[in-house]
Amino acid sequence: MRSVPRIVLFLSLVIAVAAAAALISTRATRSGASVDAHQWLHDQLRLSREQDEKLAPAEKRFLAQRAKLVAEIRAANRDLAAAIQKEGKWGPAVEAAIERGSRAQGELQRLTVRHCLEISDYLTPEQAKRFLQLTSEALSREAD
Ligand SMILES: [Zn+2]
């Protein structure tokens, strides 16, 4: 019987992580101040120094990959602007630029979900609970 609440917690966490990832990746592309949503979540979790140290390599990888994808999304937006100017209507270049941007957005979302799941491996049950709460709060704010 003890395993039931853990499974429920885990499933809720997975759902929350996916939602948080969507939120974080949306914010990441909307403005340059994107690092803050991700950083905010980390700060709120109050990770111990030990957890921080264990997470550091994953964190470094995530930030580097995210920077690449954000640059790719910006490049796709520049492509789109140029294509609209050049074609003046819906055409293959416009379509290609949108496709490029969508691909990068999808990759960013995947990367973020993976990163969140990576973090959840290092959380205590209390932190996992807090993580859920923060996510639902953030999403409720975003939905207003
Ligand atoms: Zn992180």
C-alpha cells in the first residue's frame, strides 16, 4: 500500500514537469530574460549545496544546448522576416522559415522536459511536492 501515493506523486510530477517545460520554453523565446524563469524555479526549490554540485554538469549542458536552440529560433525568425519581405505573400521561403522555427521550438521543449526530469531525480519528496505546487501556481498566473 505504501507504493500507491508514490506512484501518484510521480505521475503528478511528470505532468507538472511537462507543463513547466512548456511554460519555461515559451518564456525562453518570448524575451531575452528567459534565464529567469528557469533560474526562478531552481531558486524556489532551495536545492542544497550538495544537490547543486551534483546537478552542475547537467545544468551546464542544458544551458549550452538551450542557448543554441534559442539562437536557432531567432535565426528562423530573421529568415521569416526576410522571406515575408522577399515573397510578399505566402510562399516556400515563408513556409520553410516557419518549419525551421517550429522544429527548434519542439527541440527546446524536449530539452526542457528532459532537464526537468533530470532535476526531479535529485529532489527530496518535500522538494518534489513544492515543485508541483510552484508549477501549478506559475501556470495559473500564466493563464490569467
Ligand atoms: Zn536547470
